[in-house]
Amino acid sequence: MIRLSPILSLYIGRQFLTAFLATLAVVSGIVLMFDVIELVRRSSGKGSVGFFTLLEMALYKLPQMVQTLLPFAVMIGAMVVFWRLTRTRELVVTRAAGVSVWQFLAPVMILVFSIGILMVVAFNPLASSLFARYERMQDEIQIRSSNPLSFSSGFGLWLRETSGNRQMIIHANQVRQDGRSLILGNISIFHLEDNRFTFRHDAERGRIADQRIDLEKVWEIVPGRPSEARPHITLPTTLTISKIQDNFSSPETMSFWELPGFIRFTEESGFSAQKHRMYFQSLLASPVLLCAMVLVAAVFSLRPNLRMGGVMIRLGGGVAAGFLFFFFSKVAFALGLSATLPPTLAAWSPAMVTLLAGLSTLFHLEDG
């Protein structure tokens, strides 16, 4: 059983928290600067967009970026504090007094795990709401690379609405948003009952608004009957612009508390929620991931004999391990999005592999 000294735990925890916050502040400042530069570049053709508007947008995006940068800030902060305590011989004296590596790592691990939980349950809802505002501002000044409800080629837009034993499947080749309405072009609507095709509507133009679908220049096709042309048809629907837009919103704009209900609603409506499920599982795994980064930092910075040299090699190894983890997590995330791996496995494997690798290496170095 690990026995923790309150005084030693508070001292190490305070040292780590200071280094972690300083690292996070520096990295966040650098990211904010590059985000502002990128927004200035993208808005260069929009003369009415002021610098302070772009700065406001970058600040709205910053909390979401902080969540992405957090594992690296934890790793660098832990490496800094462990190296400083080793350089000043404080860890040497501590270990000579009979304190094992696991005892002085425990306060940092507890603190980091608590930070991870706080970030998920409290900071993430704030970050998601600000990021949603950032995306809305991008759309307002028209500097977003693609509108989530803008389709002009490929497979177009597919929607499905279920009411009892009846289904309506809507396909449109061209889609654009006009205020609170959705303008559709080259539309096909398939009507099914008990999963059997009943009839179909083909229209040149249409609009979804006010819980109805207005179609113009429509052909009604019923099996066993001649096709019938109609100038206009109105169909009732429960689809709204907000429901449709939510299905194409990035998961970063939704908070940790909203994601489970949204995933359930999306999958019940026939849409794929793979990206949102992956994001939700990655949020759940983030406290474990932060603990794993502390272990990685300990592997490369806890060397009591400074005369062994190779300080830069060890620090460079820690940074390289961080980038290797980042690459591995991106590969796992891509495999999860493509459904090659289950979302839970794809989201948790980077954290668990890094945690087990750090534990096994520390066991080998300290107890082996």
C-alpha cells in the first residue's frame, strides 16, 4: 500500500501545478497567435471584418484548443518539474529517505486525474458553447471553408423521417440554407409503409420550412399507375432546420452532457453518429490519458544521476514520445471513424497503450 506524506504531496503537487499552468499558458498563447494570423489571412478579402472581431473569434476557439493541447501541457509540465526536482537533488534526498517513485508520482497522478474530470464535466460545456459561437461567426462573415448544410455534388443530402409504420426518405442533389428554410433542388421523396415502397415524388425545387415540405413541378409516381404531373405539393413533416443542422454539426460544438442524448436521437433517426460517439468516448478516456502522459514524462526525466549525461537526448525522447502518441491517436481515431475499429476501442486504445507502456517502463527502470 502506498503511504503518502501530506507535506511532501502538497509540495510536489504545488510544483507540478505551477509548471503545468505556465506551460499551458505559453502554449495557448502561441496557438492563439497563429489562429489570429490564420483568421486574418482567410478574411483578407472581407474588408468589413475588423481585427478585434477576428481576435474575438480566436478567443472563442481557444478553449476547444486547450482541450486538445492539455495532454502535451501535462507531459511537458511534468517533465519540467521532475527535471527541476532532480537537478536540485530534492528527489535524490526523497528517495534516499525511503520514498519510492510511485509515492512521489501519486500526488501528481491524483491531481492530473482530477484536472481531467474537471475538464470533461465543467470546462468542456463552456468550450463547446464558445466553439459553436466561433463557427456561427465564421458563417456570418463567410470565411468558413464549407457550410455544413451546403451540398452541390456527390451524393447530396439524404434525410429519413419515421412516423409509426410509415417512412419518408428524402434525397436532394442541391441544398442551401436560406434563413430558417432549407432550399432543395432535384428532389426525390420515397414513401414507404411497413418497409415496403408505396409511391414516390420527384420535383425540380422544394423548400423545408414551418414543418412542411413545399414541392414545385412535381411528378407523382405510383406503382401500377401512370405518372402524374402536379405544379405544387405540400407534405407535412416534423423535420426542422435545427434538427437537420444538428445532424451535420461537429461534435466539438456539443457538450459532454448533450452528447449521449444526441447520439441516441441521431441513431434512432437513421443517421450515423460515429464521429460523435468517438468524440464522447475520447472525452471519457481523457483523464486516463493525462495520467499516462505523466508516466511518459517520468520515464524520460527521473534520472537521479545527472553525471550520466544525455539530458537533451532524454528530453528530446520525451517530446518524440509525445508526437508518437499524437500520431497513434490520430490513426486510431481515423480507424474508429471508418468503423474499422469499435468506437470504444479506438478512443481508449491510445490512452491505455500509453499508460501500460509508461507503467511497464517505470517498473523496469525502478524495480527491475
